[in-house]
Amino acid sequence: MTVEGFEVLIGRGAEDNDYLTFDVAKPHDVWLHVGGGTPGSHVIVRNPDRVEVPRSVVEIAAAAAAWYSKSRGAPKVEVHFCRASEVSKPRGAPAGLVELARYKSVKVKPAAPAGATD
């Protein structure tokens, strides 16, 4: 999907999350995932121009991350976000498991992305 001119990509499953996070995302892209160790999709906001991604775009992407997580039914969900360069994979970790060097959080209401079919 596209939000205010930014391409937003959503992982579907652990292997897809790994591919999106470590093969597709570039260092200045914004990476998002629900906090608290809750299973869910990795979401990437592409940032090829290396600009400050508007808060409104981060919030819409965060709402999508919350929607595609086990927290979908919650009224508000904490979503962590950071630059993709801040995300790493622990040695021997299963697909989809990552560590964040640092991150910020936003609390959002889970919402299906425009045009979502599930």
C-alpha cells in the first residue's frame, strides 16, 4: 500500500518477515512491529529519499502492524519502530525473531490497511 507517497510493505509469516526485514529493507527505511514479544507482521515504510517519515505515515503503518498481529482485538496496541539499520537477528534465532538496538513506540488502534482483504 502507499501512504502519503510512502510505500508500506507488510510481512506475512516468519520467513516473509525475515525476507522483508533483512533482504528488502534498506537502512533508512522505517521498521515496525508490535511490542511486548507479541507475534505479528514486520512492516516496512520505504524511505529512499532518507527524509523524516511523517508521524501520520508511521501511525498508519503501526495500525497495520497491530492489525496483522495477535493483538488485533485490543483497543490500543504499542508498536515499536526504528530505522531498519537498528534491527538485527540473534545468532541461531528462528525466522521472524529480531533484536532492536533502539526504538521508539507509538500506541495505536489496530486498523486494516486500505484495500486489505483479510
